[in-house]
Amino acid sequence: MNHETKQGMPTQRCPSDYAIDCHVFLSGVKDQPEVAAHLRTCVLCHRRLKIALETMAPSGVNDWQTPKPLSARRRYWVTASVLVAAASCALLVRPQRPQSSSERTKGGDVHLNVIGRSPEGRVRRLLSGEAVQPSERLRFEVVGGPGYAAVISIDSAGVVTPFLPAAGAAAPLTAGSTLLRGAVALDEVLGTERMLLAVCSHAFDVAAMVHSANVRLDAVAGQANDITKLTLPGDCRFDAFNLKKANP
């Protein structure tokens, strides 16, 4: 049965844009049979699904984002679909996971959750300290809004790189849980990669976070694991997440 109206607008029975985004994002992680069944019967929503897939998958398969090279060492994936919202879809797949004090910084009520997609296409939530491969794609869920957030990385060579956002102002957060817009691909530098999340009460520039991280890195003689907070304007909270990059 086709639920499309004469005006080509979704009806009350149609899933929201966000629900369709979740259906695409959670493919292989958490099935959503009700949404899937509706998409099979609604011509309009099938077109909406096609648009969502095209923005997340340049090859036409259920991939994440279109690559946009920003440097010789890293590539960032940016999508046009709006995924910065209260991440009810991400909450569906959040497992209870062990945390090590040597690998995970306690951030109070602020937490960075990382979802990985392997080169083979396997999607799963990652544990801090877990081994991953170069070219693994990452997405980030921030728990602890509202506020403004950014994620940066310090690799084993001591290079500080903004992950999300890649430049400009920190991303606004809704209350509760927010799935940050876009994804990042890990480069070929092996070893421990430390990701730092900052959530501040006021907007800040990602460049200021990168600068503060470089200053702190010098102060701790390059020991990235010793960095648990940075100097940023306003009331800020922090969390950290380590990954160990290794060739398969």
C-alpha cells in the first residue's frame, strides 16, 4: 500500500527523517523492522531512503560518507543529512562496557562513545583501548549535553588533529545524547591514538582546542595519556578514549 499523499508529503504513518537516518546508520547493528516494512510499501519514503543512502554512500551501498581530503595524512567524511539530534537510535545499541582507568578518563556526566566501521564493513561500538585498523571509519556519540562539543586526536607521533568538527566552531549538543555529524577515517600512523572530547557551556573554536592540546602535550613531554583536560573558555568538561591502531 502506498502511503504517499497527493501533495507528495509524508503522512503521520511515515517515519521521520531522523528515523530514516537511524535506519541507514544502524544497518548491521540494530534492525528496525517497523521502519523497514514501511519503506517497502511507501513510494515517497522509499525515495527519502534513497536520498539518505546517497548522502551517506557515494557508491550506492550502505556506506557512511563521501570522502573529502583535508590533508595529506587524514580524510574526513562529511554528510549532508542532519544527524545532530538526541540520538535515540544510538541509544538502542549502547552496551554496558568495561572501562580501564589507564585507558578511559572519567568525565563526570560527559562521555564519548565511539562507533567503528571496519574496512570490511563491520559496524560495532568500540571499547576504549580496543585494537583497530588504519582506514577504520569512526563516528562519535556525545553523552552529556546540552552545550558545545568537539573531538580532537593525538596520535602516536604526537600530531594533534581536529576530528569533529574538522574546523570552525564546536558542534551544538542537545540534551542527553547527540550523534555528531560526519565521520573520520583513521590514517596509517600505528600505535595508540588518544581522542579527547570537550563539552563546554559556551561556543568555542576547534582551533583553540588544538592549540591547547599542543601546549599540554609539550608540558607532559609528549605523553598523551597524561592529558585529561584542556584550557578552554567557559565551563568545560572532558572525556578521553584510546584506540590502538595496528595492521591486520
